[in-house]
Amino acid sequence: MRNCRTVLLCLFAFLGLSMTMGPARGKGGGKRQPSDSRIHLLHSDRLYFNERIHPTAQFLVGDVRFEHEGTLMFCDSALFYEATNSFDAFGNVRMRQADTLSLVSDVLYYDGLDQMARARYHVILKHHETTLYADSLDYDRLYDLGYFFEGGRMVDKDNELTSDWGEYSPSTRDAKFNYNVRLVNPRPPKEAKSVLISDTLHYNSRTGIAHVIGPSNIDHGDNHIYTENGYYDSEADFSYLLDRSILQNGYKVLVGDSVCWDATEKIGRAYGHAVYTDTLNKNKFVGNYAMYNDSTGYAEAADSALLIDYSQRDTLYAHADSFFLYTYHKETDSVYRVLHAYHHVRAYRVDVQAVCDSMVFDGRDSCLTMYRDPIIWQEGQQVLGEVIKAWTNDSTLDSVYVINQALSVERLDSLHYNQIASNEMHTYFENGEPRLNVADKNVYVNYYPFDDDSLMMGMNHLETSLMRMYMNNRKVDRITTPAADGTMYPLPMIPSDMRFLSNFAWFDYIRPLNKDDIFQWRGKKAGTELKQSVRHEAPLQRLDVIKSKADAAKKNKSKIAVP
């Protein structure tokens, strides 16, 4: 047994010599100031020398204990180099610093001059609630810094972090991890809710906040985050991401200069050049602010907000001060969405343009309702009124209903306009082409017919209570009315006061010219705004008036003599 122990110590002595090779360096790479304090041997069951193996080493066997500047170290056996103020420790190595830090390993080399501990094999470093597992770990007591370089795992609260290289500072509780970094929350054996994979990660065990640098991916259930610069709060389950990070949930994608994701509430927010894309419905919100709630299906955009719908051949662009999207019956077969756009709404598509103050699109019947001075243009046609409702079928116009002060104007040239004015107007489309226009109540018409040679014949002025205009290839096919007063004026004989209807207006200067022009708000000129119709409501009955009338009726009845 004694010979085996001697051979083992000889091997340890050789290992000790190999571990001391090379000058010690400071944290910043410069030379370190050596410590003047000496290592104290507190206890050993046996102490002897063997000059053949090592001329200056003290061979210590059994319950070996050292102390250096308040730090206690324990082991089964050791080689103590008193001249160099260092030792090699073997078997059940333990180091305890104050009451907050402990280190265990199979082998430890400790340099008292540099205050450097090099632990090898089955290393466990514990500090408060943080535990670091590694096979090779160096602990620098001067800078209070431990680092591993052959793979390591840190367990902290509910997190598990693994990487090829890393370091941990007990004083600041800051950790750095590099190469194949993986953070799992909560840690095994619990089922992971979040998994973060990166190449560089900074982590603070006190706050539970991780800072990733470089290409990184975070998976949280159905949500996936890609970022190259971001922060993840593992305690709050909250991510703050920079540098055009991407948040994706199925067919929903949120991108911005900065992105916030609250995994508990399932709410994502993007700031600065934000883009929220719905790849399933083929539309997106763009603005300097965008958000969506994955639990409710609610989304909004503001600050230079833009709605882009690319579900059809021609893309629709719409701008408003703010957009709000609501989803109803989200997890059922009856799911539908309602979009609200508020203030300064301008929309452009190659075949149709529109402006209004606010609008609502209801997905149940694909109805778009425009409020307050709405105007729709389609080629040379302009339609306006107090309220406009437009129904679509696969994003193609199906019908348009204009409520109150309806006016339809078709520009033929700079002097001649077809005009229809009525209380209400309903236009029906087929494959996007107008087929029937119904004008109801107080109908006034100025219409310019053409002969077979496409020559303008004159102006037909018509007044009636109801008119149906049938169209083919955007040209009038026939007009029907129940009864009408009409006059046909030859072109040279059109009275100047009859050329335009009393409410005629041509708002071409307001019309959006292209997708970029929708951001340039141009309101109606002063005095041309529609005045809202006065709607008289039935007077409300008051209870005290009803009772007084009933009492008066009873008194009158009692005065009537019975024959």
C-alpha cells in the first residue's frame, strides 16, 4: 500500500510541475502583482519529504487542510511547494471562501502568489443559488473570476446554461458564455418553455437577464425569435430585442428596429420601421409602432401607419393615423376579423382609390364602411356621400352603397361630366365591372349621350324619385324610371346654370396618385365639405307625462254620465 501511495504521489508531483508551467497573467493580459501572504498548512495526518521525486515538495497525506487569505482548502493528499507558495491537491478537493462560495474537484493546483486555483475533473463551483459544473475550471481569486474552457454547465434558479467556454464572477454575479451556448428555462427535469441558442451570451444570475450578441434564436412554444442583439429576462419571460430582430408565430411575423415580446401575456410590440405581416391572409401593417396579441388576435399600428394587402393581383395600400384589428371567436370555425382605421384615411390601388376620415372593414360580410366625407374613385368615376359601404368578393368590388347626399360624377372631358345626385345610391358590380346603378329619392341626373359614331349629342337633364341605370363595358345601356321630368339640351343650348347639379363637386385634387401619395393628406377646400343630414328622432316618452295623461283620462271618463 505504501509503495502504491508513493508511486501515486510521484505521478501527482509530475502533474504539479506540468501545471505550473508558464507565467501567470492578469485578467487584462498584463503581468500580475504577486501576493505577499503565505499559504498556511493547518493540518495533515502525515508529512514527509522525498528528494528523489521532488527536492522541495512536502508530501502530505490524510485530512490535509490549507488556509490562504481567509480561504480554506481541503483534500486527501497534497504536494506543498512552500518555496513557491503553492500546492497540488488530490482527492476530494474542496475550497471554501467565506460562506457564499465553494469549489470541489478531483485535482486542484493552487498558486498563492497569483491567487489562482486550477481545478480539474468533476469540478463543481457553487455560489448562492448558482452552480457551475465543468471538467476544467480556473478560479482567479484576485479578480474573483472563474472560467471553464472545455465545456461547462451552469444551473441558476430555473435556468440551465451550457457552452464550450464561459466565465463567472461571484462578486458581480455576471457570467459570459461562448460557442454553442444554450439556455433552457425552466431547467430539466421540468418541461422547457423557452430555449435560447446563441454563440455569445452575457448573463446575470442576480437578475436572470441574458444578453445575446450575434446570431441567436429563442423558441418559446409556437413563437420563434431571431436576433443578433437582444435581452431575455428569464424571470419575467420577457424579451427586448434590437437591430431589426424578428418575432415569428406561425403565419404572423413582427419586425422592427426594436421588438418586445411578453411571453406571459403573448404580446409583441415593435418600434421604429415596424412591420407586422400576416402571411396567411397576405396583408401587413407598417409603421413606427406595431403590436399584436397572440392570445386574442388583436393587432394595431400607428405613427406613419400603412396597411398593405397583397392577396390579389393588384396590391392595396392604405394609410391612416392608426389601425386596429380585432379577432372574434378566434379558436372556432366562426372566426372573423374587424379592422378599424381612424383619421386621414387614404387608400390606393391601381384600379380604385379612396379617402375618408375613418373606416371599418367587417370580415363577416366583407363590408367596408367609410365615414365622414368619403370619396371613391374608379378610373374616371367619382362617388361620394355621407357614408359609403362597399362589399367585396375575394377583394373584388361586389356592390357600393352610398347613404345620404350621394353624388356620382364621371368625367368625360374638362367641360362635360355625367352626374347623378340622390339621397341614396347603390351600384352593383360583376367581375369588378359596374352593371347596375340604382339612385333612390330626390334623383337628379345630368347625362351626356353619344351617337353611334361616338359623338356627344347633348345633355339630358332628369328629375325623378327612382332611377335604374344599366351599364355594359362602363357605358350606359339603358335607363328606367317610374315617372320623370326630363329635358334634352343640344350642346350649344345647355343653360350655364344647368350644366352642373347644385351639389356638383370634382375632387380630383384630393385623389391619391400613387402608393407614396397616400401619406400626403389633402382635405377638401373650405366650404366644400358635406354637412351632415339632420335626422329627426321620435320624441322619447317620459314616465311622469304618461302618468299624468292617464290620470286625466280617468277623470274625464268619470264625468261622463251613464244613460
